[in-house]
Amino acid sequence: MFAKPFRVKSNTVIKGSDRRKLKADISAAFPSLSADELSELVPNKEEINVVKIYAHKGEAVTLYVLHKNPLFFELEKRLYPTVYVLWRYPALLPTLRTWTPVLQKLIGGADLMLPGVVVPSSGLPDVKRGDCCAVTLVNNRAPVAVGTAAVSSAEMHSSGMKGRGVCVVHTYMDNLWAFGDKSVPPSLPDIENDGQRVNGDEFETDEEEEEEEEKEEVETCVEEERSAGEMVTDQVCSGIEELTLAEQKEEEGEKGNEEEEENQDDQKTPQEIMDALLVQCFLHALKSKVKKSELPLLTSTFLRNHMFACCPNGKQLDIKKSSYKKLSKFLQAMQQQHNLVRVKELTKGVESIVEVDWKNPELRYFNVLEETGGEAAPVQDGGEGETPYHPPEITTLYSVSARLEPLFLEANKRKGAILQPVEVRNIVTEYVKKNELVDGNNKNYVTINPTLCDCLLEKSEYQEVESLKWDDLFSRTLRRMQECYQVVFPGQTPMIKKGHIEPIDISVASRGSNKKVTLIKNLEVYCLDPAVVATTLQRRVQASSVLQPIPGAKDKVLVQIQGNQIHQVGSLLLDHYQIPRKYIQGLDKALKGGKKK
């Protein structure tokens, strides 16, 4: 959950009543804590901060921080201890042990798989599905991860130690750990150093031999070039290889299932294939697109903005070709048969998704496909090796005109010199001070000398204006200079052009009888490929699009798409490509319904 950076919403000091409630909640969640230990964790007279954050997928999480270290975090009304607490009280949660190489995978966001669990001679701890548990490494009792049990300990044995063991929510070295003092786990000797077994295969070793195993694991597994050594070392390596193979088999199994489904597509009817695609896009959208803060969410918005974006490449989602025919019937089935969502008619004739069961196993264990039609990152093309799109840095500049050249000669700036607004201001200020033109009676005014008169005043003002305010002086100077702009794209040489930069123009035109089309031009100015934008919009709104050359404009193409799609075009340019709003023209022509979204 914290593998990616999170966003802090608020950071406040805890109140007295909230402190007492926190103590009671911790005592109820972790009854093994004594009164003294509880007082150490939540002291009465020390400042505790309540930090509310949003994880990268939009989950609302509350952190409780003491001495700049997060101690507990609350997710979906459930308290979890951080590794900082578990290092002080390692027996607070039931623990599952794993090998050191597995830690890097956990830090990367993976769950703990049962093939990687080291079963001690005393057996697995007694846990039930959903129980909070910790993960430790062999030879060290200091926990390195916190999560919930995916299955009970009895189911772990019955499954042959295969499948998912712990759904990890927080690990050592993730962003929640980095929110604290970034200390390292303490060295706590493991009591169960003798009689280890991996997936039921026992290893009876001495403590000295185990230390040698730990040193040899990485060398033997990475290099794969070793002479025949001690049997114990071979067994440990085989255990780790078994873990790696088990994970690879699981990944291959998932890929194999996808291939089998593709092969079975030929045997299924087109209607059954579309039904399966609908469910896949529905689960994908709920898991990776929809955030709790968006609820209630219009069903039409959910389909257009989320489900269509999750459609795999090369496939097209069409509800009319499914057995449901309508979105309302499909969502009704998802509600009644799968209990995934709750749909309600908030206004007459308009349905919204008001609730999502995020704990539903079908949703929780759904594997998101990596290659989809959605725009997960703003890229200019779907091909491999393409770099993500980054909006240009646009800077307004000014060129010295012939009329203003006398004013800038002392700064060695002649006609055509390109300056930033700050440079113009500094040069004018230096000129005024050097020529002692600041009004002696009022320093807010500048006395007009012959040079300033010729450069900045109109002919009608020659006899009337004797002084100008500083702001008026600067504004007149900039108005009489040639405006330019500099465009800088990452990795490219800056381009400077005279005049104003052309904004991306969005307009709506009529075609035939009561048919509307949306027209987009000037995409090339911002290094956007019109063909890619047209394809993306076509996928988003499920409407046809065409590219047309613009008469009289060299190397420029007009994008035309059916219907009034200004709201969708604006969303794509503002949110996806991150083009500043001031460089987009025509957003005010969007339909009223689109503005409310």
C-alpha cells in the first residue's frame, strides 16, 4: 500500500478525548499489551500527531505519530502497528517467517506467498483468515512487514503451502517507514533456529551451520556456479530455488490461464466473450481506477471514464453485444449475484454507484492486466520504448524594439535582444538609478528625461507627463517591446518564437441536420501527435474520429470527432497531458452536463 508516495491531507495534534479513545482502541485490538506498555506507546503528556493521508490508490489512512515516528495506522476502521512498534514489541502479532531474498519483493509491493514461508518445528502460528500478522526473516525476530492473513493456518496446511499467505499492507523501507526516522531493524535472535522446514521438508541444522547458510544463499543462488559443498547448503539453496520456482509457476499459471481463455474464445459465442470482457473491465476499473472519494459515481461516467479505459489493447467494449444489452442490467447483476457494488437512483432516471465492497474476495484477488487500452501514463504511443509525454515549459520573453533601443544601450542590449521580464525590470531600474531620475519628493515616481520621453510616451503626452509611477514605467516598457515565447520540451533544444503562442483550439461545428462534431487544432505546437490524441479520444468516448489537413497551414492537422466532446477533450488535455488551462481555448463551450461532472 505504501510502496508509492502518499499525499498528506492534514497534520494535527491529538486531543485529550481522542488520545483516550486511541488507547482504548489499541487495548482492544492488541490485548496482549500490558497497561505499562500501553502507556509507553500512548503517553499522556507527550505530543502525538494525527496525520491523515491518501495512499496512491486513493485509500484514506490515518497515522498516529509520536516523536516523528508513525506508531499505528488506521485503514478501513482497523488499527495496524508499524514496524517501529513491532521492533519494540516483536511478540505483538503472530508471525510468519521467510527468507531474506523475499524481503525485496515485499518492499516492491508483493504479497507473501506460502512457498516462501519457513515453517518452524513448532508449526505455524494459529491465525484465521483476515487476522493481522507480521512477517519476519530467518535468524531475526524483528518484523519487516505487516499485513492480514489471506487464509487460516489450517487452510495453509491443507493447500500444501501453495498460494497467497499474507496480504501485505506495510513493510520496512516503504514510504510509511520513510515517514519516520528511517531506522533499521534491530537484531533479535531467532528462538527457532533449529528444526526449520520449508513447505514441510525439515532441515535439522546447528546454529553455526545456519550462519554459514545465510552467507552462502545469495552466492549460490545468484552465481549458480559452486562445487559440491555441504548438504545443508544445498538444501537451503534448493529451498530458495523452490520458492522462486513456485512464484514463477504462479505467474506462469496466471499467464497460462489467460492463454487458455484466449484459446477458448474461439469456442465461445461472441456474446459470451463480450460478457467476460465486461466483467474483466468492471473489476479492473473498480480496483485501479475508482477512488472512494469519487463515490457516489454516475454509472455513465464509470463506464465512459473507467471501464472503457481498462479495455485490453486490440479489443473493444460494446455492451449491446453482450447478453446484458444495457449497463443498468449488467450493474444489477454485479450487485445481486456478486455483491460487488450498490447502485442507487439518486435522481429520477439517473443511477449512481454509491458503494463498493472493497473487501470482496473476487475484487481483492483480481489480477490487473498490465496491457490495457487505458492511459495509465501519458505516452505519445502505445509502442514499447516510447517515453512518457511531459508538457512543455512555456516562458514569455520580450525582444528589444527599435524605439526602445536607446533605453537598453547602456546595458549593451541592442535591437532584437531577447530578455526575460525580470531582466527588463532590472535594466530599467538600473537606468533610472544611474541617471538619478527617482523623484526626490516621492520615491514612488520616476522623472521623465528625454530618452524615456521618446521611448515610452505618446506624442500627445510630451508636454503633459513629467513623471510616471514605477509600475506604469515597467508596463509601458513591456508593451512597447516585441513579445516572444520560449518552448522547452524535455531533452530538446529550447525554441524561441516571436508573437503569442497559439493555444489548442477546441470548437464545435454542425454537420448536416442537427449533427455536431468537435474540432481540435494546434496540437502540434505542444508536441502532441494528432493521430494518438484522436485514437485516445475515440476509445474514451466510443465515437468515430478523422484527421483532416488544415488549408493554408503547413504540417498541421485538424482532429474531428463525433458529438460535443469538449468535456472529454478538456479532461484529456488537462488531467492526462497536463497542458495548462491558459493554453487551451474553447473549454467554455462544453455541455452543461459535462461541466457538472
